[in-house]
Amino acid sequence: MNQSTKQVIAAIATVAKQKQVFLSKTKLLKLLYLFDVEYFRQHRNTFTGFAWKFFHLGPWTIEFDPLLEELEREDILLARQSTRPDHESTTYLPVEDQEIGPVLPGHHDEFALRRVLNAWIDRPLGEILDHVYFHTEPMESAVRNTPLDFSKVSSQQPERYNRPQSGTAPGDAARIRQAFRDRQSQLRARQISPTEFTPPSVRR
């Protein structure tokens, strides 16, 4: 893992705080993935060095959760409970604000991260999941539970980064997206304990 990833995460959390955006664990993970895709366009390697794989709702890495715990222990990130949306109750805040410029090696890299954050940090989580799942090159032809192939990332920027077109007919795309959202709902339902105790009624 690139040690500067900690500072990049703090910088992302700082931008989220400034924009008053709820930064859930899943949103933070997907933003890091999107930055890795854009960094790969320029350098042909990822910034984080994470071992990304296709898991459940898209890109995931086993290194992420331990890293968040480490950032909390080191007083870089603060995990705060919240009742905000996105189906997660924890939002992440920087303990101290971190600017983007000092933690990245060049202006192109700073611009790439700013472009990702400007495009996605204030979008609903579902829209981000939809984008990374259907519109990022490493997820094309990805096989579940296997590493993502970043060599599929083009060195050319998409003409419209915010909403690249898939080439799928509108009706087919709508059906695919609905199936994906149904899958999200099923996975969230599985996270709820299957054994919910209901106290017996007392007869009087």
C-alpha cells in the first residue's frame, strides 16, 4: 500500500466536511477506486496499491477496513455515528483538515483527484455504485471474487467523465440498473439479523 494513501483519505474527508457531505465507508472506498482508475490512466499503476477485486457490489479490497481502523487509532479520522442516508450509520471526518496538493506527487494527480471529488463526492451512494459497476473499465467483463484488471483502463480520458455512455439501449440499461438496485436491496437485507426476538404477549 502507498503510505500517502492515508493523507489522501484525510484529504477526501476534508472535502466531504467542507461540502457537508455524508462520507460513509462505502462511499469513501468507491472514491478511492475512482481515483485509482484515473491515476492509472496517467501512470499505468494505481495510486493506493490496493489489491482490488470484484466483490458483491463492485470494487473492494481487503486492505480497506484495517486501514480505516488504523487511521482512527492514529487520530487522522474520526468515525461519527449519524442518522443520515446511504444505509450506513457512520460518517468519517478528518481530525485535522488535509489539503490535497501536498500529498500528491504532481499537478496532474492533484487534478485527477479533484476531478473525481468534484464529480462524485456529493452524489448519492446508489449513483456512485451504478457508475463504478457499469461504467469503469476494470469492471468490464470482471469475474466475481477475482482481481480487477486495471490494464483495461484507457490512457485517454472519457469525453464526458461524469456520465459516460455504455452503448446499451435505454430500455436495456434501465432493466440492468433496476436488477442491480434489487441486488443491493437483497444484500442489505442479509445484513439484518435473521433472528429478531419478539417478546411474548402477556395475558391479563
